[in-house]
Amino acid sequence: MSKPAANAMLSVEHAIEQMLTAVTPIAQTDEVVLNQALDRVLSSDVLSGLNVPGYDNAAMDGYALRVADVTPGQPLLVVGTALAGHAFTQPVPNGCCVRITTGAVMPAGLDTVIMQEQVQLEQTADGVHILCQILPDLAEHVRRAGEDIKQGQSVFHAGHRLRAPDIGLLASLGIAKVNVKRRLKVAIFSTGDELVAPGQPLPDGHIYDSNRYVMAAMLQRLDVELVDLGLLADDPALIEHAFSQAMHQADVLITSAGVSIGDADYTRQTLNKLGAINFWQVAIKPGKPFAFGKLNNCWFFGLPGNPVAAVVTLEQLVQPVLRKLAGEAQNFTSAKLQAECAVSLKKQPGRADYQRGWYWQDEHGLKVKTLGAQSSGMLSSIANANCYIVLERDSASLPAAEMVSILPFTSMLR
């Protein structure tokens, strides 16, 4: 097969759009207890069964009173105390007030809380009185029942991926279980006769397999069920067997290497034999030899063999598709920021370039710089970075002090 012309490559935007259009979310659901729901994707809306707060309560320590009873120079008799968890339930006569602590139920008939710092205490034969040093506003420092969440309100919609604060909110509503999408099953393997597993002796001319480890680590951030098919030699029979395993065990297969046009690149050949390739080149640097296809009901993503290219394409091209497959309902494209580049940038037109950089904020705004060599084989360039400097497909080299687009790393790389 002859090498396609550069203009045959899909742009990053069109590649993502084509993949998102092709896939549909998994349908199967699970019910899980709340302490196992972190990072799971809701399969149905969650409605509140109660008001939050559940009752009118004090937002400050102070005194609960009727604002109509407050007259300059006129003391109010303190007739009791309301504590959080211990309500004051007796009637409160006109001209009286109740000592109250934060979170305590407002006594019936009282409408306002004045902070304890804004009153003067007087001890008389009748008891303790307060003199208000200011005239409080009606309902000041009172949290109304349902002002945060009303009973029956939709708290989270289907497709929301639950974060740690979300778990706390659901617990505050008394919700012990939630309905979620089942976990996405993702199979991975690496190929290459030159690769050796970490921990083994390294023969001359060989390198350690890093791609499978970084892929697995990144995928854990998406809370998928990982099926690790191992490190495979450049053997068509072994690769075909791994493909067959993935077709029966997983929703997605992600491989590293073997999708270019070299004589030993059997992954793409096997995909053509067992499934179908939608496309296999994207105008992205690093990461041009990227394949997308399908094996029966299993989606396939073929990442480049160079480690940085594998990381970039997994985060930028594959991640949005995995999130949609998992049932997330959101805008899958990340928002770019603008920053002043502190160094000059080298770039040839033809592919969108995702250079690894470090951005920071100073008194003049966002600044960014590259982190040395940008070779797609140097994992240190991404391990020491916190963003991509994104140079568009048709752009060329830029001098220092130019404004550039940056993409801070997503949770997959943080």
C-alpha cells in the first residue's frame, strides 16, 4: 500500500467528530452502594426525597427573635436555648427571644437571628435580657427549608460522572444506592519484538515496554474495567488470538504499535481481516499513525508505538470517545486557554502539533514554555509537563512572546 498524501489525513477535530458520531453509549446498568459510586456514571436522574435544609435554621450563633419586637433601648427576655439537634419547642411570648446556635431549628413564631456580637447582655431579677445594638433585617441569618435543594428536585442528571463532592451531597440526602452505567470493559496490549517487560534483563537492541503501563494508569482514571492481554511479539497468530479475546471480553480494544505501514505492523492487517478500519491516519503530531475501527461489537483504537504519541492520542483522541461509550453526557472537547509563550517554537505546517509545556500564572497573565526536546519517544517531556501547547495544522514556527493556545492536562495525566 502506498503512503497516503498528507491531505488525506483527518484533522483532529474531524477524527473526534467521526468517532463520537459512530459510537453509542453502553446500555447495561448496575445498582451500587454509595461508597462504591465514585467515578461511576449515573444511568438515571437522581431526585431529592427531602428539602435541604429540612427546616428553617440559624446560620449564625446568636439570638432568635421577632424583628417586629426589636425597639431601640427595649430589652428582650431570653426564655430558652435552641441547640443543633435539640430544638426549643415551647411558645415564645412577644418581647422575648431564644439563645440559638448555628444549625439549630428556628423556634416557632421567630423570624430572624441577630449575631451574638451585636447584642449587649443584661442580668436582671427577671433573668437575662439582650439589648440589640443594631436593627436586624427580617430573616437575617436564617436558612430557609429547601433553599438549597427542594424535595423532588433533580440533583444530578443521567450521564453525570460522580465526583467526591457529589457522593457527599447524595449522602446528605439520605441516598444509599444509585443506578449507574456498568463499567466500560477496555482490553489493552502492546506489540513489538523489541519490547521487554519491566523487571526483566534488557538485551542489546531492546527497550522496556512502557506503553502498556501508562495506558493502564491513564485508563484507571476513567474507572474502566481493564483487561490486560499482555505484551505480544510481532506474530500474526498471537495478535489475531488477542483480537479474538478482546472481541468476546471487551467493549473496546486499545493497542500500542503495529498500525503503520511497516512490514511487521500486523495489528492493522489483523483488524482488516477480523473487522473494519474507519480511518488510520490523523493530522496530529505526535500520533499520525492512529487507527479507529470495529471488531463486531468491540471498538478498536490503534495507538502509535512511540510512547509520547501513545499518551497524546489516548488522552486527546480516545478519551472523549470512551467517555461517551461509558454513558457520560457532556461536552467532550476541552476548552483551550491563551498564554504568552516564553520561548520560540519550531513547527512545520501539515499537522496540529501538541508540544509538551509548562504553564504558570504571573502578574501579567498566563505564561507557558516548552520543556526541552519534543521527541515522541521521550516520556520525560510529558512526565515533566502540565499542558500541551497546541499549534494548529497550518501554522508555522513562532517567535517568543507570541500568544498561543494551551490545553491543561486532563485528570488522565494529573
